[in-house]
Amino acid sequence: MIHMPPARRIFVATTNPGKLRDFRGAAAGMGVEVEPLPDFKNVPAAVEDGHTFEQNARIKAEHYSRYLSGDFSGELVLADDSGLAVDALDGAPGVHSARYAARLRGSPDIHQNSDDKDNNRALIRQLEQLPEENRWGKFVCVIAAAKKGATLNVFAGEVRGKLLTVARGDQGFGYDPLFYFPDLRKTFAEISPEQKANYSHRGKAFRAFLEWYRNQAAG
């Protein structure tokens, strides 16, 4: 157990309710309050044109941390970039996980996210061309922590699993219904956010952040 100082507020730069659930699940009992960036809908979107998860996480954290003002000025902002990397697809969808369907269709707007269902259908079509024994991959998450436009540190987490061609569960988001975790014999969409945080890529990265954050507060 990571022992934290009295409750502190951490802002997360995301409008994705699934990511917020994941972060809050990982923060449960840690003395950290996870909140979305204030007035996020009115902040200009960051252009995620990095070639790696870390590059995109840094871009987002630095960009959005510049927009905290007033009482929030100087607060810590987290941004994550995460996705699914399938071994036999040469690491795809990778950094394009959120817009995989659009990219496969050749959409001209390469920065526009696709609907989760569209992405899952696109992935299933790719998986069905692979032998079942080759349907393995990993979820990857990189979290960047920034203040006033500068990245202070980055944290990474990975988890391996088998990819299904039939969705299972309704508690997750993204590719969770297709990601079967052998240790639990369930997909990530069949478990609660708190349970998922114990095993997931985002939970691992967030715990690494919390350890660093605790050490910063103690120093």
C-alpha cells in the first residue's frame, strides 16, 4: 500500500469517462482526488502528432497544464496516452488505437477519434485473419505529469492478454470487451474499475506516479 499525505487534487486532461473511472479506481484509498481539467470543453485541443505513447502524453500534459489559471494555477496536470498493441499486427493499432477504424477507412482527418464500437469492429476484422494462437497483445499506458507547460516526469505500465473476436462485458471502454486477461479468466470489461486498476496498464502507470508523488510530497 502506498501511503499518501492528506488528500490532494490531481487534474486529468481527458473527457473520456472510462479513463476517469480507471484513474479514480486506481486512486481509491490513496488520498488523491482525481478531477477532470476545469472547463476542459472550452480549452483548445492538443494536436496528438507524436509517434510514441510517451510523445503524445507529453504533448497533452504540457499543452493542457498551460490553461490552468486563478486558484488552479500551478496545479499538477496528468495526461495519458494509451492503446492496444497486437503482436501479429506489428504493434497496431498502437498510438492510433482511438482512431483505428477511421485510419483503416482512409479518413482524411487522422486526428479524429472513432467510436469504440467502430474500433472494435475494425480490430475484429483484422483478428479474424489471424490464427487464434496469434491473437495476443498488450495494453500500454504512458502518463505524463506537467506543471505550467513543462513535463516533470513520465510513468509507464503494460499488461498482456489475448484478443477475442466476440465482445464480453459492459463495464469497460475502448478495447476492454475484447481484451481477455488469463489471470482472471475475464475481459477487462467484465470487472469493476477498482479491480481492473489492480492489473491494468493504466493502474500500473498511475501507481508509479503515486509513488513518485508521495516522494515529492515527503521531500
